Amino acid sequence: MRLVLTIIAALEALEAILNLPLIVDRPNLLFGPWAEVPETALGIFLAKALVVCHPMLAIAALTFSITGRVRGALVALGAISILTWLSFLPTVVQNGPPLQGFGDIQWTVAQLLIFPLLAGTAVALAALKCRYSLATAMIVVPTAYNTFGMILFVIKVLAANV
């Protein structure tokens, strides 16, 4: 379980590093600029809060998982998922959820419904000090989904340039 949490925390740290230029309105190191720029003050605040807090929470999760403090790692990884969800909400409320194709519908359901529920449940299980293995399995899903999407994006870009 510690190994799985360490790998997930390292992947979250990588994603956090890729997003750091967004703090000063520069493009993401892999994906470029935000797909939908938040226009409200709350949206900008939540997006910037995610970019600032994500590296710190990823480092905390990595530290906790390496030192064997599974409960702390679960809470830190759950906080990342919940902050990510919060950062999407203002843009979704403002522009509506993206539902143009199957990929958009899948992304919307995953990011706005499933992942916050999994993260909340994992944090609750960690707080109750029970079923750490179930909580770990739940917290792995959002990071694995996003990492898989990142890998597919890189493959598509490489295939297009060959």
C-alpha cells in the first residue's frame, strides 16, 4: 500500500510541476494554456489556489507515504482531488459542462461526479482509521485516469509529428 501511494504521490507531483507556470499565466509545460480560462474572480482564485497548493499537497503525500503514514497520504491525495474539482466548478457553472462528444461526457462525469465522491469517501475512511486498502484503491482512480489521459495525449502528439 505504501508503494502504491508513493507512486501516486510522485505522479501527482509531476502533474503539479507541469502546472506551475499557470501561476503567472504561462502555459502548462505539457498541455499548453488552460482549455477554458476562468473568467470570474472566484474561478481565477480557485484555479490559482489549485496550482499553488497542488505541489505542496503532492510533496506532503509523498513524504507521508514514504514514511509509512498512510492516513496522512490518503488525506493529502484526497485534498488534491477535491481542490481539482473545486477549480473546475466556476468554469462549468459559467459555461455549462462540456458535453459535445463521448470524450467530453466521460471527462465531465469522471471529474465532476465520480472523482470527488471517491476522494471524499477515501478521506472519510482515512479519518475513521479503517479500510486503508479500500481508501487507497479509491484514491488511485483519479490519478490513474489523469495519468492515462496524459500518456494518450503524448502518444497522439508524437504520432501526429511522425
